[in-house]
Amino acid sequence: MDLNRPASPLQSQNNAATPRNRKGLAAATAIAAAALILSACGGGAAPQGAEQAAAADPASGANASGAVNICGVKDASGIYKGTAEAFTKANGKVTAKYTEIGATTDEARTQIVQRLEGKSTECDLFVTDVIWTSEFASQGWLLDQTKLVEANKDRLIPSTVETTKYQDKYWGSPFFTNAGLIYYQKDKVAKPESWQQLYAEAAKAPGNGYVYQGKQYEGLTVNFLEMLYSAGGEVLNEQGDVKIDSKETRDVLNFMSDGLKSGSADRAVLTYNEDPARLAYESGDFGYQRNWPHVYRLLNATPLASSFAVAPLPAWEGGKASGVLGGWNLAISAHSTNQAGAVAFIDFATTPDWQKHVAMDYSQAPVNEAAYSDPAVLQKMPFATELLASVKGAKPRPISPVYPQISQAIYKNVYAVLSGTASMEEAVQKMAEEITTAKASF
Amino acid sequence: MAIKTIPPSRTSGRDRAERKLAFRMTAPSLVIMALVAAVPIGYAIWLSLNQYSVRTAGLSRFVGLDNYIAALTSNEWWAAFGQTFLFAGLSVSLELILGTAMALLLNLAFKGRSVLRTVVLLPYAIITVVSAITWQTMFQPNMGLVTNVLSTLGLPGGDVVWLGEHGYAMAVIVMADVWKTTPFAALIILAGLQVISAETYEAAELDGASKWQTFVNITLPLLRPAIVLAAIFRTMDALRVFDLPFVLTRGANGTESMSMLAYTQLRENRLVGEGSALSILTFLTVMVVSVIYVRFAGGNIRDVAKEEQ
């Protein structure tokens, strides 16, 4: 965004330090002092930062006792409370409880940020969206879980662990994951192998169309990145340089906007987030739908139950399929008063046995690979094989403490191209500029 | 409306003592007012003069007016500014016209009037976010009530993606606002209507004035203070609009309002300085508009009040 400009106030203060401007200097000093006092009221001295963060000890969980408080978003499926209860029963020495601190994902984030900024000791563990990791870790708010993750690594799917990474350390343990899937009407359209083939099939007949999440919000970033990643493009490279201004970005943007013009996708997708897309698909007027795994259960309760099938996200023609990971991690607060208890809880939540319950009892995607081939899981989640393929091929969204701004730069400009208010070239340049500015604001 | 001030030359000792007493008695409430209103605004102004980056969370650097300059030289601010005024202009004028009509209707003597008055207020009682979601559902392509009815009847608009294009999206946002707050405008105007004495109308009737003449020459001028009051309330509200565009479009298709811009910077991006500057700019815009209203239209309130006396 143009509004974020790295300012240089220190410079201007230095300029004021000429003899003629003593008064100005005095005033500036007074103001600076006041600023320090105010900021001290607001939360203390300089943040620790990720460099000095304390680390969680994997061995500590064994001797843990006391109470552990886990905080996060409203528990719609009951998975958090259920896990806390099962843990308390199995562990015997540590009691865990789940506290809902926000009704929506956005609200939960605000609440968590407030607690962390205020060094609150209320919560020992936070359930964090995969896109929050870098921001929280960069502030020194979380306990470094590198050793813990390494101790548990053999039971975790590598791509899910990547979502907890910031500056070569792990700041959380994955709890359950999420990846996009394609739902298709098997009697009308073919199983999608590539995006090009999906779009071509979708344009063949009026009832074959493709619905996805094209509204101006985080979901559009995800839909766009899924296609960009499979086309071999990226937003930031390993070193964190901005790489969005590329041929791949242009190809994908052209492809998506042509898809709207040719009727592969209905223009109505410009107003769809997850739920409207699902509802439109349930009308039976479409051939393909991109959505999350939870839609499987809902679609099974409609007249389409017998006619739909599930596929992993397709590849870009001639390439390899690659989606974007969603899901939730368990992060230990740097201010937790029972870090050992938190470690014990994480140990329990990521066991292969409990991960099977994550799938069977709560229809969420496990972070343990073996769970996907378990017969009991397959019975409840017959698309587990497709889901595992999507999860294993998926990559995290751009890793940066200013991810919200980067995502805005992506969805606003992609939307502008799709809705026809900006040219493709203009949008690519603006996207690159805005991401660069956002990065500079950190 | 006019506040009488006593010239200092005529103040006697007793007056002074009384004033002191008055000051002492009002002091506690003045302090509370200052705490409630002035402190948060003052703090917001202070925040807006600083830069808080995500990296230095909690620590600020004094940057003077940099945040304001950045906002005032950005396209985002001016786009939001223009769109907010477009929205306010359209919705407030529609609300005043419809509100006056509704008030006139409710002022007629007929059976079940009190029931109707309550029913009419219902939309205003619904939480804005809820009504926004309802409007969003109604205009959903393919399955929304409005789009379905239009396409079934073969009318234009059935195949339009209402919330996917600027003009249409703005139209839905304005309609949703008009639907919700016209009853509020009507209520204020109705109160104004009931103050007009029946004798005035009787006199007009004796003079042989037509219905239209009575409306234009008597009702409308006497209603002016009420209409102006409704206009001030509604304009101030409309310029701060947040929930309708936030739910309906998330600011897509050029429907981002000034408040939404401030929200994004403050809450989503945690850019406290920039966000505070945007909030203060929004606040100043609303204040300037209100002052203009009171300065130009408020004169009418005073004139009419004098005439009535």
C-alpha cells in the first residue's frame, strides 16, 4: 500500500540539532521522552525479537503437572475442547482447558495479539492460523519449538511443519492441516489433471462451469497462489526477495481472467467466498468446485451425494501440482507459566493415535501421514488419499511478519484484473511495488 | 438556541460567587467529560504523529505529520473519500425524501396507525451487519431472491453480478442503507410534523389553499428544522459508514469507505500510526461537514424557532 512509507524521523531530529534550533531540540527531546513514557505504559521495552526467544524443552513434558490453558477461536466442531478433555484423561497429572477468545478468525487474532502485546499469562498455548507464525515469532511472543518439532518430526507431514517456520526455526507444532480440493460431477465432467484441462471442460457446456472463491479477500489470495505455485511461480524466494513480477504471474492472471470471459467460470465467483461457492455448486448448475475438505460432508447431504467425486488440485499443464496449506498450529506463549504442561499437551495432540481421532471425530485433516491410510479413517473420510496428495504437495503462503499486507496486495490486484478495472500489466507492477513497500514497513 | 451572556461590566459580587459555585458544581462532570471524550481523541492524535512498525511493536518514533502527508498523497485515501461522499450524498437525499413521505403518511389519522408506526421502525431495529448479510444473500447471483425474481420475470438485472461491479455494488449498498435508516429519518420528521398546530392548517384552508400549496408553503418550511436535524444525523452516520461495504463487498469494486481504510491499517496491518491518522482524518471530515451544516442550515433552525416564538 502506498500509505506505508518508511519514514526517517531520526534524521530530521538530527537536523534540528543546530545551535539556532536548541528550542526545537528541547521540544523534540521532551516529545521523545513523552513517547518513551507512553510506550512504556503500552507494553514495555524493546521487543525481544525472534533472535533471543527461549526454547521449549522436549523432555520437560514428561514431568509436567498443573493446569494448561489453550486459547483460540470459537470451537465450532468441538475439536479443541475434545482434545483438551482427552488429554486430561490420558495424562492424569496435567489438566487442560480450552478458552474461546474470538468468534471469527480475525477476532481471535486481534485477541491473541492483545494478550501477547500485554504479556498476559492467561494463556499457555494459542491455536494459531498458519499465516500468523512469522508475525508472532518476529515479535518474540512465542517459545522456540525447534527441538520439540525435531523430536516429533518422524510423525509429522513435512509440508505441515513448514507452516511453523520463521528464520530457520520452528515456532509451533502443526495440529491439523487443510488443503484445497476439487469437487467434480463425475457424470458431467472429467477428473481434472491440469488447470488447462479443467477450464476447457468447464467451458464446454453451460452446466460444466467452475466455481471458486473470487471475492476480494484472503480466499482469493489462496486460489491465486494455488495456481501460481503449480505454474512454478512464487511471491517471495528463499531469501525473501520479491519474485511476483514474473512470466508465471502474468500467465496465471491472463488464464484466470480469460476463464471468466470464456464462461469456464461464472462472473458470480467475484462475489463468492467459501459458503456461497458451496451453495452455488449445490444447485447442480456447475461441474467443478474448488473448496476445503469440510465441504465433503455437507455435499454428501445433498441430492448431489451420488454424483460427485473428489480430486486433489490439478497441476499446471506439464508441471507438478502444488496447492497452498491452511490449517492450525499450537504455539506456546513466551509468557506461559506452565511451559512443560504445554509441551505435554503438544506431545499428546500430535500422537498418531490422537491424529486419527482428529479425522474420525472432527473431520479435520491430520498432520500424521499414517492416519490417512488407516481403515477406520478411510471409512469416515473416503477422500483421504486425495486429501493427503493435496496436503503433501502444498506449500505455505509467503513467509513474512507483514503477511496481512502482502496478502492484501495480492487479492486487491488480482481482483482488479478479474473484475476488469485494471490491466494485467498494471496490476502485476502494482502488486510487486506494494509487496516491496509492505516488506519495507517491517 | 441562543445563549445569553452577561456583559462583564454588569457582574456584581453575587454573580461572581454564583458563577464560582456553578463552576464547582459542574467541575466533576467536566472532568469526566474530558476523560471520556478528550483523552481518547488526544491519545489518537498522539498516536497519529508517531510511527509504530510491526517490528518495533510498542515502541514509537515521532514522525510529525508524516502519516497525514502519506495519507493525503495516496490514491487510496482520495478514492475512499470520494466513494464515501458519493454514498452519503445518495443515501441521505433518498432517506430525506422517503422519510418525509413516510412521516406524512404516518401523520394521517387512520385505524391501526400506532401499529404501523411500530412496524415501520423494524428495519431500524435490525443490527446493520445482519441486514447487510440479508442484502448480500438477496443479491447473490444465481440463487439470490432478487436476482431470481428478476430473471424469472424476464426483467433486466437478473443476470447481473450485483456486487461484482462498481455501479451496481454501490446501488445495493445505498439501497441497504436507505431501507434500514429511512424509518429513523421519518421518525424525526414526524416529530417535527406534530409540532405544527392544526390552526395553521385551518387558516390555510379558510384562505382556499390547495393541498399542494399548503404542503409547499406551510408544511415544508415549518418542517425544515426537523429535516435539517435528520440530515445532520444521517450525514454524520453515512460518512462513517463501515459495516455495509465491509460485509457486502469487503471494499471491492471501489466501495471502500474512509473508516474501512482506517480499520485495515489499524487492525489487520497493525500500523497504529497510519491507522490513527486515517481515523483522525475521517473524524475531521465528519466534523467539518457538520460545522458547515450547522453554519448554513442551522440558521434556519434558529429563524424558525424565533418565528414560532
